[in-house]
Amino acid sequence: MNSIELISIIVFFLGLYGLLTNRNIVKTIVFASMMEVGIIMFWLSIGFTEGMVAPIVASMFEVDNYQVYISDPLPQALMITAIVIGISITAIKTIMFITLYRKFKTTDWDIAKIKSKEVSKEAIQKG
Amino acid sequence: MTTTIMSFWLFCNIFVLFQKKLLSMILWLFLSSIIASLGFLFLGSPDVAMAEATASAFVTIIFIVCFENFFGIKNLQNFIEEENSKTRENIFKKIILPAFVVLCTFALFMNFLPQAPQDTYLKNLYILRASTDVGGQNVVGAIYLGYRVYDTIFEALLLLIAVVAVVHLSHFDGVYKKDGKQSEVKNNAISLFTVRIVAPITVLFGIYLIANGAITAGGGFQGGLAVASFFICRFLIFDIYDIPIKKVNKLEDTIFVAVVIMASLMVFHGFFGEIPPNYLPIAQNIYLFIMNLLIGIKVACGFTILLYRYVAIERN
Amino acid sequence: MENLLHIISNIFIVVGTFFILIGVIAIFKFKDFFSRILSTSKIDTVGAITILSGLAIRHGISWFSAKTILLMILILIINPLKSHTLLRYAVISGHKNKKAKGNKEVAK
Amino acid sequence: MTNQYIENLLFYFVVSPVIIAVILYLSGANRFTRIVALLAQSTLFYFTLQNFLYVSHTNNVISSPVGGYYGFMGIVLVADMLSSMFIMLTAFIFLIATFYSFSANHSPLFWLLKFLWQASLIGIFLSGDFFNIFVLTEIATIVVTVLIMYERKNRNMYDGMIYLVISTIIVNFFVFGVGYLYRMTGTLDISLVSERVRYLYTSDLILPYALIMTFVGLKCALMPMYSWLPKAHGSKGAPSSVSAILSGLHIKSGLYLFLRFSDVFQNGGIDGSQIFLVLGIITALAGVIFAVSQTDIKLMLAYSTIAQVGLILVGLSIGDIDGYNYVGGLFHIANHAIFKACLFLGAGIISHYYHTRESTQIRGVFFEMPAISIAMILALLGIIGTPLFNGSISKYFLMSGTGWDTNIILNIVNLGTIIICIKFSAIFFGKKPNIRKKPLDIMSHGVILLLGVMCFLMGILGIQTINFLFGYSVYVNIAGYTEKAIIFFVSLMAGYVIYKAFLTKEGPAMKWIRTSEMGFRGMCFSMVAFFAFILIAVGFYN
């Protein structure tokens, strides 16, 4: 239970708090990507000791006790995947928000809900 | 040392929470992820630090380019929010109830934190056997190109779908307009001159990352992101949109098929098994280099198209 | 010879941090945006370069100092560009000084 | 087939649809894309059938480490009895969907997304690695979001946005849980984790269990976190074959993950079956109530999916692991895929032909399209559980050996489904509309008829199909079955009476239930509340 892990849990819950309080769609996207960075920090803080070295063969020889002072390569490989997933999901959310804004002219979740119901009612009459 | 940096990162995230204006919130988010990528260096992972730095830069560019017309108006959102929540007593529903719920869940979370010690079963195996099994000095590169290449195929696939989704979900249908909207601020000579010097350096840095992804920190994704930043300079600063987007899209798909075929041929039929042992390290290095190169080009094409859609077509 | 290099590099680093200290003071001393930008950009560039050269001297002729020199060249190119673009877009987006705003109230 | 050949085949189940998809997308829109897609889909179904037969005959689990790295260093694809059955079901349902949308010439994007969706679902069913499941679920989420928003004219951006944002937030919980599991057991492979979890204290496993089960809860649309499902399954912009696959198959990946993860935590000493029994019952009841109040036919089917999934969860978590209830739950998964796909495809054709989805405005479908309505009536009889149909077999096993209280609740849920089906079947009768007759499209009508007939066949040959699909030899005692039949007919009469008495005209209560819908913040609250509920339930009572 090192301090980095505690801080990443706090950031995760900060993002969650942000999701619950604001009604702005754009801010939801910002808080969702904040949660993702919190999780990436949590994964990399597994087994952390001060003065860790990257798992590259060249730098491994300088460290005497390779058990402790070499960082875990697996979470790093996974977190590169998580970061790329984070970017593409944020990109898709932004595009969907822009199309939503062009149609409903609002950035508020609840107003978008009301407007989307009106659109579906019109579709029924017209359809 | 790292805990001080991480606590500074925590404060930036707290500030993200309490911002009224949208632009300041986005900039605080960018600052917090830059500090996080600095923190990753102290946690001993240069690869993730590079990926996180370029990722947060791209996300911020996307946010600012797309939400431009929300910054200017005197916080339009708050106006809408006030209009709905006129009454004061609704402050309970808006702030106190969520705070109470999140605090309770946080307390529950901390109560059940697992105390089991860390088990380093896979970590030891990887550090000992990575450079012989897959070759290359960078164990992280060996993992995501050798042991878990099945994951990397799907991650490259995910980027391909993200481009397709962005094109399909946007308001404008798939028309690739040649010249997007010129940015209303004419770019003057000074920024054009300096970017002409800096941009080639970033491309060189990107190609360097792709080339020896297997030897030092770096690799396909980080290098691709760095190369893509050159094309983004062309859109944002030079306002030139002469890149043939349809061809780039086709290039990206063909390269993805090449990546999948390459991976399935080399690793899954035990191709490394048939190579005589003294030629094995050379074959492994060639394989890692080609995979890094393909993924790098694919990531660069993918993000160029993404940014083109935002800057040229979605902005107005 | 070894500790001579160390002494010189320590001097450089102390001078650099002193420059950055002045920059921080400048931020709080000047009230409006434009003078802040002017002071901080100049002092940041100078401070960073002195600290980096101090580090380069400490490591003598080695790959590390070559990288620091490349870094110094990049900072020399990018820092002026950064402050220039900030200033230019501030003017274009119509950011006025605090004093000017004061006159407007009077005019009203 | 030698074992070595089969071992590599597993990898190609997932990668070949990806390569086919990208090649079809690259080759652009020409006449051959449909034919190539159909051929590729049928060969894939053939190979999944071969794999299933191989696994069920030799009865051994194929585990092929991708890349030949033994010692769980790489990713291991595992094909045991359950996952090969799911892969065969996936390939079959996608084959049905390809036949169905064969005549409507879709753009290459449609084929790209359909094959990628199939690849990610087969990947989830095969993968034996926690983080790999995360990547594949993300791919499936993005593909489903684009497919829901497929038709540009009448797509509703709000539904797609809600689905994407909610699914990506809940996946963060899952990655958190996997992080803790990796830290404690040192590995990511499911089989190795379930071995190493035995040596840990149960109190350490409570937090990862709660985090992972919240993700699984949302994927199975359990009670508080259900409101993304009607938006996704009943969305306007989705072609009908997409909502058929969504309802028939996509929800099953959540149930499959529930089975896999509850096995892992069972070894660690956490038995959550009590919690999920209660949650299943609540979901079934609420799904039924919401479905009864709907008027849109696709939304009616979407909410009834929630009810059926709740029923399946009840079946899976009542008895012991290989008891009759477990088999009933598994068989109900397969049945539900068949009759829900048939109903959704039929509803798609009806709403396309009548240009409206309001059940009140659609009348006289039986005279207009006799073939489809016969198939849909067979499917409706299947859902209700009329004797000699597949629904009755799976419901019989689901309810066998349960206490009298759960029996009553399950019968009430069954009564609710009967009322829904009666309300749904109102569209078949009534006067014949004066709409010009559309040309009969052999492909799609034939496929729906095939599904309807399958509902009936799987009912008669119920015990043989269970033996073939799951390998359990079960026995139906006639006395219990006839008793169930009597209860069924009584509840059928009661359902008809209740429908005639209360539900023909829509009362204010019904209207409020129909229109009440959770906003975005409500869904986030329900996620956090669900997570806290599981933490308390497992933490303090275990």
C-alpha cells in the first residue's frame, strides 16, 4: 500500500465525483479521461520502490538487486494499450458530442434527454 | 521525491474539478497529465511516459479545436445550468448528495484494501527470458511485440475502428473536402519560420523512436504519435490541407492487414523455431524492427486522419 | 581536476536557480499580463540554459552533455516562439491591460 | 484432426474475421462483397462446428498459448465445452444475420463492422486473459456504438452517446479490479489466477470481486444499471439485424464473463450466488413491468430481454454448479438467443413495412405477411414456455428443486412475460391494412421461418439438444412436467384476463413507467450504488 497507489485511488474517485456532479457533457469527457490517467498511475505503482530503473537490458546491469530495483515491464506494456484506447475513445466521444450539439444545441445531459424524446415523438408522427 | 511529484499531480487534478470555465479545466487537465507523464519516469517506465505525454497533447488539441465556440461566450453552460436549477435548495441534490455517496464508497474502498504482498511471478520470468525468447533489449517492447502480440493486433485494430467511427459519426458525411476552413488568425512569419526548424526535428525524433524501439525505450506507438505531430503542425500552423486523406486511409488499412499477417506468420507458426540458432537473434531483430515500423506508420496515418477530421471539417 | 569541474558546475547551477527565482518574483510584482510575459520568458530561457550548461560541465565530454547541448539549442529556438505566440494571440483575442479597463469604466 | 492443427486453429477463429473484414472494406462497394461475406461466414460457421464437435467428442479442453510461449507468459486461448458452444452460437447467429441482410445492399462499412464485431465476440469467448477481455470489450463497444448510429437519417445521437460513455466508465472499474488481481497473484491468465487465488485470504479478494462484478453487472444490464439497454437495442438508427444480434448475443458475453469470473472467485472463497440470485429476481420483475408498459415493439422486446437475462441469472446462481438449475440457465441462454433473434428480425421487417414501430398502429400482420407471423408466433410461444417448446424445457429445469418462494416469484415473472407476448401479438390480428403488398424477399423471410421452426424443434428434442450442446445428461419426469403445463395454462388464462381488464387503454401509471427514464447522472449513481451494495453484501456477510 504505497503512497502512489493511494494518490491514484483518490484521483479515480475525484473523477467519479466530477461525473456525478456536473451536467455538462464536455466536462464528463474531461473527467472520464482523468479517471483513466488515475488507473494508469495505479497500474504502474504496483511494486514501486524509490529509485526504480526502466526494464531495459542496458540499465539493468547497473542495479545490484534486480528483484527490487527494476520496474515491472508487464504493466507498462499494458498501459501503452490503455493510453491508446483512452485517446481513441475520447476522440469518438468528442465527435459524438459535436454532432449532438449541432442537432440539439445544448451541452447539458438532461436537456439533451428531453430534446431527444421530442425528436423521437416527431419521428413517430412523421413516420 | 516521487511522492512530492505525485502530490503535485493530485493538486492539479483537484483544481481540474473546481474550474468554472471550460478552457481552464482543459488546460489544468493537460498540466496534470504532463506531470503524470513526468511521474511515470520516476516510476521507471519511460515508454508510458512518452505515450502519455503525446496522448495528452493530442487530446488537448482535439478538445481546444472542437470546443472552441464554447470558450468565448461568457460560460454559456453556467447560464444554461442556472436557468434549470434556479432554486437554492437544489444545492443539496447537486453537491452534497454526490459528495456523500462518493465519500462513502471511498471509505468502503479503503476499508477493503487488499493487504496481500505483491507477487512477482511474471515479472521475474519476463526480465530473465525476454531478450532470449523475443530478442531486443527493451523488455517492454519484447512483451507487446512478442509475448502479447495478440493484444497489439487488437489495439491496432482499435485505432482503425476509431478512424472509421469518427468519419461515420460526424455530422458531415464522408466527403473529404480538399481545403478545410482557413483559421481566421493569419499565421505570421515568425511562427512559420521557427516551426519549419522544429518540425523536422520532431519527425527525426519519431523515426528514431520507431527505429530502435526494441533497443531503447520507445516503439511503434510512441514513434507513430511523434511523427503524426509533424502532420498536425501542417494543419494547425501552416493551414495547408493538401494531404490526400482517402489514400492515407487506404494505406492505414493495408498496413494493418500487413501487421496481422506478419504477426500471425512469424510468431504463431513458430517461425522462430525453424531458424538455425545462430541466425535467430538477427531474425528476431528484423521482425521487431519491421513490426515497429508498420505500427509506427499506421499510428501516424491514423492520427493524421483523426486530426484532419477535427481541424479541417469539424471546426466550423 | 574532478572537483574543479564540480565547483564550476555548482556555480552555474546556483546562478541559474537565482535567475529563475527572479522570474518568480517578477510574476508577483507586475500586475498585468503583458509585462509578466516579457519578464518570465526572458528569465526562463536564461535560467534553463545556465542550469543545463552547469550539468553539461559536470559530466564533461560524454553522451549526456551532448544531449544537454541539443536540449539547450531546442530551448533557444522554442522559448521565444512560445512567448511570441502567447502574446500575439492575446492581442488578437482582444485582451486589454488592467489599466486600460480602468479608463473604460471612467468613460462609461 | 491432430491436436497441433486444432491448437493453431483457435487463433484463426479470431483473426480470420478481422482480415476478411478489412479486405471487404478495402475492396469497396461492388457486387461481390455480399457473396464473399456469405461464403466467409458459412466457412467460419463450419469450422466452429468442427471445433465444437472435436471438443465435445474428445471432451478435453484445448488451450493454445498464442505464439507458443508456454508457462503462461503470453496469452492463452482456451476452448472448453462452454466457450466452443458460445462460439458456435455466435457464428450461427451472425450467419442468420448475413442471410437476413443479404438482399439489402449495405455499404462495405456495414460488413467491416459486422465481421469485427464477430471477431471481438469470438475473442471474448476464447480469451483466457483478463486484460485481453478488456481490449476486446472496448472494441465491441465502439463497433456497437457505430452500428447503433448506422443510418444517418433517423439516428438519435443521445442514445449512442449514453451507451459509449457508460460502457467506457464501467470498464475503468474492471481494469482497476484486474490491477489488484495482478498485484496479488502476479499473473493475468484466468486459469492461473484461479489457481493462485486459493492461497490468498478471502478478505483480500473482496475489493477485486466487487470491482469486476460491477462491470459484469452492467454488461448483463442488472437492475440499477439497465437503462443503457433499451437505448442500444431499440435505437432508431440501428438496422434490424444489428439489434437482433445485440439482444440475442451481445448480452450473452456479459453472462459468459459472469460464469468465468464467478468460477475464479469461487476458488478464492467468495460465493456471490446469493447476491446475484436476489439481483436476478429484481431484474426479472422490473424488466417485466417496464416491458408491459411499452408501446414501441422494439422497446418491448428490449425490456423483455432484461427480464429473460434476470431469469437466466437466477437459474445460474440457485443450485450447485452442475445442478438442474445451472443446466436450465445455460439452455435458456441458447433458447433466448434463438427466439429473440427471430422476434427482432421479424419486428424489423414489420416496422420497415408499416413505417412505424407503435404496436397500437400496427394491425393485421397475419394477413399481410403470413410466413413471418407464423414464425414469430412460434417464437412467442417459445418465450412463454408453452409445453413442447424450448422455453418450457429450460424453464422446467430452471425452476426444478427451488423453494416455494422463488417458485412463486418465477411464476409471476412468467405471467408477466405472458402478458407482454399477448400485448405484442395484438399486432397480428385485427383488420387488414390497405398497404400495397411488398415483393416477398425469400432470404430474410426464410431465415425468420427457420428460427421459428428451430424454437419448436429444440422444444421437442429438448433433452437431446442439452446433451449435444452442454454434455449434461438430464431427465424430465413426466409428473413434474405436466404439473408445470397446468400452471402454464392457468397463468395463460390469467394473463389474458389481466391484459383485457387493465392494459388495453394506457393508464397514467403505465404512462409514467413508460416515459420515466434515468438521466446520465442517475446511471452514474446507480453504478456507484451497485458497487457499494456488492462491497457491503460480500464484505460484511461473508
